[in-house]
Amino acid sequence: MKKLFVGLLLSLLLIGAPLPVLAADDAIGLLLQKAEYWSRRDRPDLAREALNTILTTDPGNAQALARLAELEADQGNRARADALLGELARQQPVGGDTQRAASQAVNLATNRQSLLTEARRLARTGDAAGAVAKYKESFGGPEVPAGLALEYYQTLAGTPAGWDQARDGLARLADAPKAGQAEKLAYAKVLTYREASRRDGIARLAALAQNGPLSPDAKGAWREALIWLEAQERDRPLYDAYLAMVPGDKPVADRLAQATRPVSVAGRSRAAGYAALEKGDLATADRQFNAALSEDAKDAEARAGLGLVRLRQERFAEARDLLEAAAKAEPTAAAKWRAALDSAGFWQAMAQARSQRDAGRLDEAAAKVRPLTAKGGADGRAAWLLLADIEERRGDGSAAERAWRTVLAADPNNADALNGLSGSLLRQGRDGEARDLLASLSPAVAARLPSYPRMRAGIIRADAMAKAAAGDAAGARSLYAEALAITPGDAWLRLDYARLLLRQNEAAMAENLMALALPESGPADAAALHAVALFESERRNWAAVGPLLDRIPAREMTPELRDLRQRSQMEAAIAEAKRFGPMTRDRLLALRAQATGPETRGALAAALADAGAMPEGLALLRPELLRPQVSPAAQVQYALLLLKAKQRPDAAAILRQLDARADLSATEREAVDALRTAMAVDSADEARQQRNYADAFDALAPLFRDRPGDPVLTQALARLYQSADRPGDALALYEGLLRREPDNVDAAQAAADAALAAGKPARAQAIVTAALRRAPDDAALMLRQAQLLRADGNDRAALASLNRARNERLATLTDTGATPQSAPNNPFRNKAESVAAAVPEDGLLVAIETEREATRSALAPQLFAEGGLRTRSGSGGSSRLMEMTATAGASLPLFGGDRLTAKATAVRLDAGGFGNGAEAWRLFGSGMFRDVDNALKPADQQDQGVAFNLAYQRGSFQLDVGSTPLGLEKTRLEGGISWQPHLTDALQLRLKAERRPVTDSLLSYGGARDPLTGERWGAIDSTGGSIGAVYDTGLIGFYADINYASLKGINVANNDKLEASLGGFLRLLRTPTSELTLGANLTSMAYDRNLRHFSFGHGGYFSPQEFYAVTFPVEYRGQEGDLKYRLGAGIGMRYFREDGVELFPTDSNRQKALLALVPDRVTTDPAFATGYAGQSSTGIGYNLEGSLEYRLATGIALTGTVKLRRAADWTEGAGLVGLRASIGD
């Protein structure tokens, strides 16, 4: 039926066409094409008819439902569109492509209606440019929809740059075969807007009048065109046609009379002037209008024309005066100049506000422009944009943001407002909001915004700055490069990137980067010159600053640039004066006459103070304070000198005066803040030196919270933390400072101290290495380097560094006359020893000697001996164990920091006896084959032997090879390799591969013999490896490890183990002599088989199928004189599960034989078993441990450790006592 209906329908549509019979799908496709055809031609009625025809025959057709929903939404019928979408949802699977696309299309169509409503509102308020932007956004493409073409072109004609396009578009509409009165009237009216086409427009309006009565709108347009026309005698028919219909219109009649008078020379010049103005030839128009006025000074039309020329030339004050004079001279024509006059007044006020802004008179500029924001349309938005810029410069980011958002509320795609707002958000650190702002722009809008690349680059620039601040220099460089690829002409972006490169000691690259900001030839942009000049000033290259600023045109020189130029000239002169050594003071004094401003006086006064001329420096600045309008900059400079002269009360008095001033600009407020910082630092340092840390912190903290990146505050706060034994906090601050000032050797030395105290040797080594390149003779830096080399295991290099440090320090003390007088040329005196003995009070030399002694001891051969005891709870003869050890060994240094250690360890293992329980006897070896009455009691389990081991170590790399004790039931080769490299200061990798004995029991350690058969079994080796990592910031840390091992023994079932642990720790206390750490640990372990038992084939070691433990450890380390100690404890919960297992897991025949005994034993032997039952357990686990090292004498130390651990269902305790001695050097 469906196909029949569609076929009949198509027959009606295509009657007479020699086409083959169409299938139903072909018919529906043709109707869909027809709907699309009429939709594109703005005939929604016919498109709707075609779609409804499809739905009549196929109500569930998804394409027709989707297209009709979009059509209804486009016509403003959202309810009907939603109903159609609902029907489509019932026909389509949820989330289907057609359904999703239809929903998006309906939303877009609804959005188009919103945009059209806003465009029409803007057009009614006179904002033609804003309305055109909205129309274009609603079109969704370059093509103008037919249904909107008339209103769009009428609006476009009201914009300065859109008239030509509007004229052409309306011409196509008016000349169309079916054009109506509306199209023809619109075209005629637009033609009257320009003098060149005005006659054509008047003729068309007259023609329309012949077809019937004109509307008031058409009649008004006809009348105004005749009044505006620069009429001549030949134009009489145009006026006659109008006056024939409206005979009493005096202004039009007067205009005709004026046109028919003989044309004067002035009239010809005036007409030529307007013609040139129409073409945009302002020079010709200017000349012609002036010629007309020279002929007739009272020619109001010529004066108004000249005013229009001045308006286009942006000479707004002259334009306003000329237009006002023209309006007074010819009041009847004043109305047509009113818009131009208002525009001239408005833009004159705007120009004045800009001048005040550029002169730094920001309050006046804001007051001037604020009333201008009341104007609507594009002019009002321009005023809001200027106000936003002024408020931003005043430091009122909130007011600037409100102004930008006001513009965006009226014009959401305003490029200047979007650019300004995004930049403000970035400067305020609100990067996320700036990113969201850009993300909200559609691709079409972004493509039309010229500033979009700069805005996008600004977001990337902010991300780069954040990464640089966080210490990720590589990431920051990558982002800066990305931003520069988007906006290569952004000189300020280049400056930020160059600053980062300077902090990384890549001056050459920074120079090349900034060089590209300027063209190879020709004039350079003022902003680029300013940025490059700042770059050179920050490098103290003042000689280069002046020539750069001289290239900026005078009209573009702001007060900021002028001050920078004067400062550069004075700094260059000061630098030249300092080249003359003893004559520096006199040469600086000779520069006083050139110091004419507060900035230059301040720079010279500071230089004089450094040269020992503090009174002259203060005297140079004092007149600035006596002026009626004293400069805040002068007050700040004077206060800083007073502070340097230790006159803090007087400096504080000036700071109070500055705080009371309400006329400070943003720049001046920054200078006052810098003074406040200097005052706070001076006060904090004094309190710190008195160990009054709380007062010192109170002096710094409020300022540091406001300006965490301030280098002066950073260094002061770092000194405080370091003095208060908080090196981790100090290091974090110093690292930030060194990123900004990599050449600050003093800060580098302090940072190395903090890093060393905070346990970050790699970072400290990097800091010291960089600092020594800048100060190769600094003994304190050499001492730090030696300490770091020792921490890294490189004792020989450390000793060499200490020897150099000692010699440098002794040389310095000798040069300062610290040594006593002695007989000259004494052949029996060692100069170095005499100097060292003569200056024992020198703290640095004492520290060098102490470290040197410790290093020499570490490089010497060592002998050591240890005695240990380990016990493990369990059943006598099997799981119980007591291990006694005695170790003797020697350790020899090899090359650099590596060391070779050899040792021998005597081991005695004792599992005890089995007691009198026959049940226990039968569970050992093959004992279960005997019944209870005939059970064989195994002998007491004991064994002993001597183990040997040879180990090599270099830094974090260790390698050893050895054996289990020779003399045990079974001796095996053992060994391992481990490496724990530091990938970063905080991140350490842990790698290990090893083969070790399983020491849970005597059976697993050395093996045993089956009392019944005499066979050996046990002696388990665990072969495997582990990988892990530790991340330690000094304050907190995290670690994770994963381990795999394969366990094999003699006549024991093979097993596999997988273990993982994860944990973290927090150091609550860390000083040079103590450390308190809390932690948390999660351990998981699983064995493939349960082999914990002691029958033949089992291994006698704990091997659960599931094991989980959560532990919370605490550890305290301390040092008191020659005693170092460590105390630790931990408690937690543990759970384990073991599977049931056969009695003989490795011997199926033995197990079958045992099973064959079941019928005989089941009633007579209750303790008979063929396997072990599984079990699970949950309980508390704990551990206690401690260690100590006591220095008995130089090179001799006593050591000891003790441990107690409860894990799973057994308890283990261990203790060790040792003695270590160094021999010679």
C-alpha cells in the first residue's frame, strides 16, 4: 500500500515525465531533496509540505522527522520541534546517530532564533555594527538566507564599511522578477545615503510614487534625499516631481531655488570637496573646502564639510568647532550635522582621556571617560573599553573586569573585550577562567577574532609561567615555544621566555630570542623596543638601553619610557665611574649635576652610599623631600638610604608618611611595598639573630603571603627557616630564588646548606657545582662539595676537595695576618700545620678539618667483627629456630669510592628436640607411615657451618657472591646484585636480583634427613628479583615495590611467590641531630603452594596463598655527641589464608601408599592424616627495633641492633653486637 501511494504521488508530481517507475526509497529521497530545495529558498511552507507527505506514508521515517524538527525550530516553533524529536526517539534506538544529529540541529536552530532576536534589537537601538555581527553569526555560513536578506542588507547599509555590499545585495533583491515594494523601497533608500548614487535613489523613489500612494517612510526618505542632494540646475525635474505631489514643502522648494541660482566658484569648490570626501580622498576634500571658504567665509556647507574631513582625520577638537560654527551659520541644516557634531564631541573627549591615560593621570582619565560610557552602540562600547584599560592600569582589576564584561554583554564576540578580559584574568592568576572564556568561543567566532591567536597564546604563556614557577623549566620552555609559534610578534612573550633562559644560564639563546623581536631594518614597534630595553636593563646592560629607547618616536614615548631612558643614562655614567677604583667616589660626586629627577638622584645616591659617601648620598636626595609636592619615589629612595645607614626609626617615619598618601599610582605603590619589604627584612634579620624566631616570622609572613615570589622576602624567610632548623622549607625557598637569580653565589651556598640538611644530596651537589663555576676559590663551597661527594660514596674526590678547601682557607687566613710571627726560613716548621694550630677559633677551618678526618677514616681499610642471635617461635624440632652467628671480616677501598668486603660467618642452627608427642614425630619426613605405637622419634635438629661472602660496592650499586654455611646438610652458592640510582633529587629507583637461602627454619635453611628413609630434603633457595621506587621530598615520601621469586629445594615441591608493598611516610621532625618519621604500609603476598609443613616434600617455610598486612610504623633517629641511635616500632592488622595440601606433595606414589592405609587406620589411628587442612587467620602484627653506633675512639666504633617482630602466627627476635675499626689512612 505504501509503495502504491508513493508511486501515485510521484506520478502527480512528475506527470508527463518519461521516467521509469521509482521504488519507494527513491520516492522518499526525491521528496527529501524537494524539502531541502524549498528550505534553502526560504519557503518553509513548501518544505514542510514535502516532509509531511513523507510522514503520511511512512510515519516513522527518521530523516523526515529529523529535518522537520529542525525546520520547526528554525521557524521559532520549539514546542513542535521537541514533539517531533520525541517521536524520533521512539522510532530510533537511544543515542542513535540520527537522533543525536537531529537534537543538535534543533538546538542550533533555536540558537539562530536567539541571535536574530538580538540582532534586530541592536538594529533598533542604532548599533548597526553589532547587529550585523549577530546576523552573520546566525547564518552559520557565508551565504545570506533569502528570508533574512532584506533586513540584513538594510542594517549592513548603516555601517561605514558595509554600504557597498548592502547596495549590491539590495540591487539583486530589487531587480528580481518577483521583487515587491519593500525590496524596491529599501534599495532606493540605500542609494540616497551617498551623494554619488543619491540621484538614482531619488528617481527610484519617484517611480514608486507613480505606482500608488507612498508610505510615510518612503515619502520621508524622498524628501531628505532632495534636501541632502548637492543640487544643480539639471536636477530641477527631480524636485518638480516631488513638489507636484507635495506642493507646500518649503525646505524642498528652498533647496530647488538655491540649486537654480548661478553656481559660484565657492559652490564648485564645495561640491568638489564633497565628491572627494565621498571617495575618501581627504587631502583633496581639505583643499577644496578651504578654497570654498576663501571665496565665501560664511559658507556653512563648506565649513561643515571641512569639519567632516577633520572628523575622519581624528582631529576631533577642530571637527567639533567647525561643525558647531556651521550649525550656527545655517540652523535649518543643523540637523543633518548633528550626528557628526555629537561624534566629534564624543571622540574629542575620548582623545583627551587617552592623553591623560598616557601621561599617567589615570584618575583624571577615568573621570573623563566614565560619562561617555552612557552612550549606546559602538561608541559606548569603545568608551567602556577605554575605561577598562584605564582601570587595569590603575590596578583595579575588578573594575576593569566589570567594564569588559559590560561590553561582552552587548557584544559577546567583541575582540578587544575578549582580549582584555582574558589578559586580565591571566594577570590575576585566574588561568582556568581565561581558558574557559576561550573555550566558550565557537570555531566560527574564534576564526573571526583577529585577537584570538594572541588570546590563545596568552593562555599557553600563563601555563608556561606556572610551570617555570613550579620548577619545570623544560615544560615551560616547550610551552613558550608553542606560544611564540602562534604569535611570533609578541615582544612581551619573548621577554618572558628570555627571562627563563637567563635563569638557566643560556644568555646567548636569550639574546638571540630578543634580537628577533626587532626587524633587521626599518622602524621597530614601540612595544618591541620597550621589551628589549627592559631585557637589557634587567641584565644591567644599561649602555644598550639608551640607543633602543632613542628609536621610539617622541609621540609614543610614555612617562615610563622616559624614566627608563633617564635611568639608563645615569646608570651608564655610574658604571663608567666605578671603573676608576679609588677615584670612583670623586667621579660619582661629579655626576650630581646630571641627577635631575627622583629616579636618577636615587640611583646616584645609592651608588654614593656604596662608595662610602653616605652623607653626600643623603644630601643629594634631601632636597626632593623639601619640595611642596614631594615625589613618592624620592621618599622611598631616601628611606632606603636611611635604612642602609642604620637609621630605621627615621626610615619608618617616611614609610608612615607614604602610607598616608592617597595619590600614589600603581607603580609608586609597588615602590612603597618594596620599602616596606626592606624594613620588614631588616627587622626580621635582627630578631632572627637574637633567636626570636616568632617575631622574625611575624615581620615577614604577611608580606610573603602577598608577594610569595619577592626575592628579598624569599631569601629572608629562607634564612629564618634555616636558623630555626627547618632546612626543607628553606631549600624550597632558595630553589625558587636560584631559578630567578642563578648567579647569586651566596644564595647558592645557603641553598646547598639547606639541601644537605634536608637530605637532598643530588640537588645540593648541582647547586654547589654551579656555584663553584662562579666562585672557584670559595672554601665554604668546597666543604659543601666534599660533604655531598661523601654522601654519594665518592670519598676520594671528597678528600681532594677538602684538601683544596683547607689550603684556600689557610691562604686566606695568612693573607689577613692571622698567623703568628715566626723565624723566617725555618726549615723545621710546616707552614700549613702552624697556621692551622694558630687559628683554632676559625669555625670554617675547624669544620673542614673535622670532615677531612672522617673522610680519611672512611678511605682507610677496616676490620670488623659481629656476634648475633636470632630466635623464632614454633614447634620443637621443626618450626622453632635459634640461630647464633659470629662474623669476622675486612673491607678494603679500591678505586675512588668503591669498596671490597670479605667476611666469614660461623653459623649454628638449633631447632630443638621433638619432645614426647608421637603425633609431631609422624608429621616429620615420612613418619606418617608408622602408627602411633610404632612412631619413630626423629633426632634433635641441629646443624652448623661457616658461610663465606665477598661483596663489592660503589655508591648505590652492590654485588656479592657467597655460600650458605659449609658443613650444613646442603651447601649452595648464593649471591645478588642491587642498584638504587637517584633519578631525581626526590625519586629513587630500586632494582634487585638475588639468590638467597630461605631461613624460616632449619629445614628451609640447611635441609634435613628423613628419619624413616634417610633421604635428604629441604635447603630452599629463593631466586628472583624486585623493582621499586621511593619518592622522598624530605618532608613526605612514598614508596612501592614488587617482588617475584621462584623457590626450589632438594626433594621439595617448586613454588612461586609474588609480593607487593606500598607505603608512605611523613617526617614530623628533622634537624641535623634528630629525625622523627611516621608511616603507613600495605603489603600483599601470595605463594602458589602451601609448603609450610615438615613432612617429606614440604619446605618448612611460611607460604600462604593470600597475605595482607596494614602497618603503621614510627621511627626516631638521633645523635648525641659520639652516639648515633635509631628506635623504631610498628603496629597493624594482618590476614592470611593457606590452602589444604597433601602430606607428600612431591611424591605421588608415596601419597598413594599413604591413602591405601586409610581403611586400616581410620578406626584404629585417630591421628592418622593424609594431608593438612587449610586455614585463615586475622590478627594484630607488631615490630620493635633499635640500633646504635658509638664512637669509642678515632676510627673505632661499637655497633648494635635489636629486633622483635610478630607476623602471621609466629614471633621472631634478633640481636647483633659489633666492633668496627679503621687502620691507618
